[in-house]
Amino acid sequence: MKKLLLLFAFLCVFSGIKAQWVNDPVNNTFLANCAPGAGEIYTSTDDITGDTYVQWDYGADNGWSPWIQRVNREGVPQWAPEGIHITTPNLATWSPGYALTTNREGVASMFRTADAHHWVVKINTDGTFPWGEHGIMLFNGAGGGRSELLSTDYFNHDLGLWALGTDMDNSFLQYINADGTLRTMATISDPAKKCTNGKLIPAENGVFVVYAKQTLQGYTNYNKEIYVAGYNKNGEQIIPETLLLGQQTVGASYIHYAIPDNHGGAYVYQFHNAIGGVYNTYVTHFDENGTPTILDPNGIAVHSPDYSHYYTNAYASIGLWTNDVIIAYLQKDADSQSQHRIYVNRITETGEKPWGDGILVADYTGQSYSDIRVDANDFVDGFVVTYGTGQGTIEAVGYDLEGNLLWNTTMSSTYYNKTIGENTTGYHNGQDIVVWINSDSGGLYGQNIGYDGVLGEITPLPPPPIPCCFDPQDFDGTYYYNEETAAWGALLTWVLPGDDLPLHYNLYREQLGKDSIEVIEVDANATSYFDEVAPGNYRYRLTAQYEDVESGYAFTLNGEDYLLITVTSSPEDTTKEIVTLTNIYTTTGQRIHQANLEQLSPGLYIVQGLTATGKLVTRKVIVN
């Protein structure tokens, strides 16, 4: 997969305003006026404009309602000092869950109103409301629970949005066109179980919904399973429901999380104490077809479980060069939960853990840690972990993808109480942004950090070392008899991806119905490979491995990124493919002058012939 660079057009609405990001952790950048009790801070960055939108919520005349500020790449607020307040709908006095996402025209906010309906409001970059200040009511009036919102920019779709809500029993999915018109709603339900807490994952032809099915156990616990299903923009299910994580009995407050990978699938994770009574975080993964690639129904634990510690409060990012999930989490002592350490671990699509039990980021110092975040670096092949401390500071630690420490930076050293955002922006063109509210005196603040750990003004990135990475082409294969080895198997062929050869090819072999995927390393100069296997049904995929990155899957002439080949040595499955018999040989290579198999003596023979399409094939035949 090639790493694409975006050229940003940075906008400055107010002429004469200079860059505002500071490089002093004592005096961080002021972004907006807000009250000290505000919270639920969300950020979302537009990759095209470089603008970051920050939403926070606070009790007002219309209930617990959202304010939004737009900040350009240089850290300069673009709207009024208090941001834009969504005032027209009446909201509840408590938080049912809010959502925020950007696209190339501005930002959209989704929320539940006091009358238990879901609404979405869109705000253009100039502060106007293209769908009206009240916005659009979703799901035909159904809903009333948590909200999820997703832009379609991931796959160069139109400027529409996906919206997901729940009424605490069912989940509702609806696509919003760029002009604010609505497509048909899909309802995800189960007569015997609640279908809630959905997460949206972008897909090539639609969207994945990752949701929980759960039944109440006692007063506070649920029997919970996690599923994934795919839908198109018209609300039609196009990928069947698939179980990702098997049933566990978990607390009602323990929800799951999902993060899109770089190959069209996603990682899903949750933490609970249902396995051996030990709290831990468990990770699974599904590919672009909604198929699980980690086959353990419990997922992979981020840390070896032990009864003296909890491993929770996880937050994940995706390695841009490996597609592994990088997951940071908190270790707490089980007795008092007062002693904290921070770890980060790396898990592959198939469940391997190259770092074992992870890397210690912050050791126990007598203070607690909070608001752990991890973000893949968009220039250096690595990541950054940010976290808050019990003294109110915010720290950032940079690593490479081998887990080596690169730098350690204090982002905010002021010792006041901070309500830190629910997410960071993640790295966009060289900088990551953390925002928070001064819980003592009010005010929204933020701080950026560069790919090299430097605060303040971010210089333009030098051109990154884009690895040479071309996908193999014209992937093809057939059931085949190898005369040299007298064995049956699959013969795979492909076309060289370009002038620069890879280090080698990775041929992924999966026997359908089995629980493993094998990887075969093929020489870089090869354009074919014979895979001798036992009879069965096999799925093959092929990639090219370069020094720093692995290519995408090779496509067949039919546009698929895989081949399905059935291997069998039974004569009834092989001889019927030949319509014109041309040659018969013994296993020692002696040609037999006979054109009728029925007149041969019992034994094993090699036959050649033409298929109905005129293709010359070789087969092994047993004559009884």
C-alpha cells in the first residue's frame, strides 16, 4: 500500500492573526471561552483544510448542549471566542452520548434531544447551517440512546455521512446525503437480545457496524457477544452478521471499541473480568470482507493476566506501515487500584504479539495516570503515547515501531485540574493535538506536538521516504499435477509488480474450514509457485514484501483479491475435465500407446488432454 501525501491548503479567515500554537508547556494555547464544569470534549481534523473542530458540552438554557470551535492548523480560533452554540433543539439535562465528525465542507454534530430523538446538525466552515440550525431528525423518530457519526471521506465517497443510534434495545443505521436528504433506515435487532453500543467502520462499498448483543444477568451484568455486519447506503445488509467475540458476562458499563485499519477492516477491543475473574483487555480483528482473522473467540489479551493487577482503560491506533494495532493501557493494582503503570503493546491481524507483554511507558511513581491516548506517527515509523498525571500535567512519549524510545516531552506542566478530551486529533501532516478544559477556572486549551516531539510552530514536513511498493498483478491459479514431484496441488501465477523487485512475495494460504492461515515466502524473481497440498478447498492471497512495507493483495483478472482452488486426487473429479485424451504415461514417464483408460491395467497413470476450451492439462488417474 502506497503512502499518499496530501497537500493541504491552509485557510486563514482573520487576516493579520499570527500562528498561535505556543512552545511553552507553562502557557498553553487558549482556544475558547467555556465554563469550568464543561466536559465531553471531542476533536476531529479535516485532512484537506487542516482545520480541527473541537466540541464540548455544558448545561445551558436548552439543556446539556454542544459548543463547537474551529481551529486552523496554526492554532488560531476561526469562530467567536465562545465558539458556536447549538441552541435550537431542547436537550436532556444529562449526557446520552454525542458524536462529531468533519468532511470537506465543515463539521457535523449528532446528539439525542430531550424528546428522545436523534438529530444531526451540520456547520460549514463559515459558521452557517446548511441543514438549518435545528438540523435533521434521523431514524424516523426512533432512537434515544448513544450516537455515532462517520464521514465517508475514507474511500473518496460523496460528502454524505453515516449515522448510528439506539433505543437501548435496537440499533438504527441511516445514510445522510450531502444535501441533507436521508436514505432508507436499517434496523439491527434480535427478538431475544438487545442490539446496542454500535461502532461504525468505513468500508469500500458501504459501512461496517460492530455491535453488541446482550441479555441482562441480574441487576447490573449482561451476557454479551460482539458481532459485525456490512450495509450499503440504501440500508441493505451486504455482508452477513458474523460473531467476533464470544459470550462473556460483563458489567453494564463495559462497552467495546473499534478502530478502522488501513486495509478495509478493523480491530475491536473491550476490557472485562469474565475470563478467570481477572480484568484484562482483549483484541480481535476482521478483514475487508467482515471475516475474523483472529479466530480465538475470546480475542487476544494485551497482557498476561494475573490476579494482582487490572489491565484496562485501553486506547488504540493503527501502525501506518504495518497495519498492526498499537494499544496503550493502564495497569492498576487489584487491591486499591491506586498504583498505576502505563503499557503499550502491538498486535497483528492474526493475533501475534511481537512485544510479548508490551513496553512499559510510565512506571509507578505514587501518582495516578489518566486519559491515555496513542497515535501512529504520520512521518516517523512509530507512534506517540500521551497521558495525564495526578499532578495535572500532560506528558507525551515517542517510540519507533520496534518499541525504542525516541523522545519524551511535557505538553502541559501547569498544575491545575484538567478535563482532557475523549480523543486526540491523531497525527495529520506532522502534528497531533490534545485539548482540555481548565476545570478550576474555565477555558478551553490545547497543545500541538510534532512528529519529532517538538511543541509549537510545525514546519512543513520534508518529503517522507516513501517505500517502493507495487502490488503484484494478474494473480491466477489452477488445480495442477506437478510431473517433477508426482504431486497434486495449486499452481499460482502472477505478473511482476514493477521494475523494482520486492524482497520477496508473501503467499497466504488458508484451508477453508480450518483455523489458521499459513504464509509462504516466495523468491522475488519468481512469477509462479506450485503449492503441494492435501485435498481440500483453499483460499490464496499474494502480496509483495518491501523493506519497510507490504503491498496490498494482488488482484485477479476478475477483480478479486483472492483465489479459491479445490485440490483433489480422485479420478472422477479429474478425468471429466479432459474431453480429448492425447497422451497416457506411467509414473516412470513411459508413454503408453492406448487411448482408452478402461483398457488399462489397474494402477496409477499420468494423462494429458484437452479441456472443452482447448486448454492442455495434465492429470493423475487411478485405474481400478
